[in-house]
Amino acid sequence: MNLVKPSKPVTGRVVANELCMNGKSSSFVKHLTIDVSDTPLAGTFRAGQSFGVITPGKDEKGKPHKVRLYSLACPTWGEDGAGNVLSTTPKRLLDEHRPQRRGDDSDNHRLFLGVCSNYLCDLNAGDEVSLSGPNSKRFLLPVDPDDHDYLFLATGTGIAPYRGMLEELLNAPGGPCKSQIHLVMGTPYTSDLLYHDYFEVLATQHDNFHYHTAISREPLPDGRRGRYIDSLLEDKLNEFTPLLAGSRTLIYVCGLAGMQLGLFKFLARHDLDGDYCERRKPLDGLAPEVWTPEQIKRGIHPTGRCMLEVY
Ligand code: A2P
């Protein structure tokens, strides 16, 4: 970790920057590949880690931009098989200003563009980019991947690390991992699914890999409204109970912090939470249905079998 500090970044060179949504969408998400050959980052990152990007120029206070972390979307051996080309999945942040604090201009609702995400999405092949890292020591695959089964949960760009991990598990040079692997991807619309074709192909090639999508703003075939990841787990309880009750299963959660709320409530409701988290004081005597986000934050402590990367 932290082989390259943000104060002394190294220079990578963009290889390609391509949209990776599933058709026309109101959001813009890229698969960005960057060559880091001949830097300390080459060959030293691992699937599931992140790296830092330092946007050139100064912020509105005249200070250099702070480092921003992006999840790797590639396996440990990189996009090139030799650890020289890393990748990530930046999404353009487009939003409106809204008053946050007392004194903020309540009439200001002008367009706001995320600095680093739009910088990355604008890059072209050949452009240079300042990088640091690698970062994160917990959101990693286990040392012996065959010893475990996996439930991977993602919302939006939280899918990035799983692209790398699945490549590592299923397209390993020594042959594919035979464990049960379930990926659940949550997006607003079908067109927002990321790397969708890649996961569909993997699922046709590997009987042990199961790809599920939870689309929140499109009705289900039976007329019910769209669903979040935890509702999909509930709907497919018969499929997920044996996986979650298994003694070798690991849960990975990457994406919106709110996703934890539904997940931990779902696990507790079915008495499946014990191996994945410890419940502490604020939750004593309370039914899962009434847990609040704040209580979950203080009262749920993930064990080594539950990896969280939420924002
Ligand atoms: P929605 O926005 O319809 O409420 P993206 O990052 O591309 O916007 O996708 C995030 C996805 O996660 C959306 O489908 C969003 O639904 C969904 N989402 C929002 N809040 C939660 C939550 N608490 N638990 C699970 N999924 C959520």
C-alpha cells in the first residue's frame, strides 16, 4: 500500500477511454485504461484495491486539488497480463448546486461538475495523468480463492472491483475457480448496467458464476415496482439461503452506503447475519425492521467474512 504518495505522484499514460454502459443512458461511465509501466505502481496493485488521481490545476481556493481514489477494475495482472496497465470506471458527476449551510445562496441551483470524475472522463489516449497508490488492504480476494464461495454486491460504479476479481477468479492462468460466485448489480435502468455483456458471457461460460441485476426504476415482469439489491435477495431467498448459510461464504459490498441497511436487515431477518457481522448495543432488543442507518453504523461490526467499500 501507498508505494506512491499523492505528494510525489507518478505519471501514467492513457491507453483508452471508452463508455461501458449497456446502451444509451443519461449517465456517462467510462472504462479507462492507463499504462503505468516503469513506475512503482507496475505489478504492485491487487484486484479490489484503489489508486489515487491528482487532477492538474488548482481548486477554487487556489490550492492544488486533493487526491481522489478510484477502484481498480482490473485483475492483479492488469489489463495487459503483466501488471503494466491498470483500469478504472469513472462516472461523470453532473449535479446542481443546492444550499448546504446557513449563508449559502438559496438561489444558486446552477450546474455543478465533479472535478476529478470529469477530468478522467475527458482524457484521451496518450494523455498523461498523475497517480498515487495502491490503496486499501481489506477489500481483497482471499489468499486461497477456492476455499470460499462469494456474494458480490454492487450499486453503480461499485461494480469496478468485481470486474477485476471475476477476471482473476474465472480466467486465472491456472484454470477457473470452481467456487459458487454470485454477483448482484443494482442500477436505476437496464441501460445503466456496466460491463453487462462481459458478465453475461462469463455466466454462459461458467456454471458456478451467477449474474443477477436489480433494476430500481423499471417495473418487474409481474408488475411490481423496480427493486433494490436487498429486495432481489429476498425474492430469491431459496437460492441465496444455502449460499449465505454456508460456512465458507464471503460477502463483498461496494457502492452506495445505503445498501448496507437493506443487506444487514435482510440477513438479520433470516437469522443469517451471525457469521458476517456482530450486533452491538444500539441494536439490542430491536427488531431489524426498525433499525435506523445511524444505529446500523454504530451497532453492526462486520467480521472477516464481510468486506465493505461504501461511500
Ligand atoms: P434509485 O436511484 O432508483 O433510488 P447509480 O450509482 O448508477 O445511480 O446506481 C445506484 C443504484 O442503487 C440505483 O439503482 C439506486 O436506486 C440504488 N440505490 C439507492 N439507494 C439504495 C439503497 N439504500 N440500497 C440499495 N440500492 C440503492
